[in-house]
Amino acid sequence: MRRRAPLAARLGGLIPYAVLLGAAAYLYANAGSFGAVARAGELGPDFWPRAVLGLLMLVCAGAIVRGLAFAPPVRDPDRFGDARPDAEETEGASEPPHRESEKHPYRLLAGIVLSAAYVAALAWLGFFLATFLYLALFMGLGRYRRAGVIAVTSLVGSLTFVFVFMKIVYVSLPLGVGPFQALSVAILAALGVR
């Protein structure tokens, strides 16, 4: 018979979700108090914050229900033995044994620096080009090596972000300076964004 983790341990793991759920509910209730009112046929200033907060509350509630109702079984080391292969089993193997959790602090630091550089470069390069480069470099940093897939994903992702933010959400994005601004304006024209 499979044992379940004790209820106290499961509840302890659900505290962050409960706190986040409460904070999201509080912010959702207060998001309707904007001074501006929506014009007829347009979304009001409270729509997007409430949509995001509603999704956040849904995810947190789902995580809490899953944690209470479908807790993973506790692994019994005496019954199943050690999960790591013995040295004898791995001798002569063509691949090194899989490590459950590899830590890459330098890659993490590089990701933080890359994110900060992205924010700093937005005004100069413009949203489209900065986002394209950020996505491509971040995938490369994550050790993805298929250049064609990286290029297409970065291009489609950047164009999608520009379209959603400027055509649907009506957020003004930085266009960049000089030739970067000309590129941004050309892309906006191609997407039908004015």
C-alpha cells in the first residue's frame, strides 16, 4: 500500500499558494476602483489587471485542490532501494548517469544579467528588436542549439508580443532610435498597427 505525505507537510507546501490567492483576491477587488471609465465599445482600465488576477486565482486554487486531493505518494527507500545506479551498473555505459538536479549558478546569473540588459536596451533598440534578441539569447543560454528553431521562435514571439500589446491591449511600446526606430515603424505598418 502506498503511503501519502502527512497532511501537515502537504498543508505547509500549500501556504505560498494560499497567500498568493489571498493577495490576488484583494487586488482583484481593488482593481475596479480606477478613476478612468471605459468608453463604449472599449475595454476599461480594469479589464487586463482583473483578467490576469483572475487567472492567477484560478491557478492557485487548482494547485491547492491538487495538493490536498492528489498528494504524491511518499517513496519508501527500504522498499524501492536507492534510485541511483551502482558504479558496476554504469561501467561501460555510453552515457554518464543522469543527475536528478543539476545546478548551474553561472547560467542563472547570466540569465539575470541578460534580463537586466534587455530592460536597459528597450529604449535604444525598440521593443521588437530587443525582444527578438532577448528570446534568442535566452534560448541559447538554456543550451538549445537549433539555430533555425531559435530564429523562428524569436521572430514569431516578438511579432506576437508587438501585435498583442499594441493592437489588442493598446500599450505604447518603445520604438528605439535611429535605424531601429525605422525598423519598428516598418514592422508596425506591416502588422497594421497605427
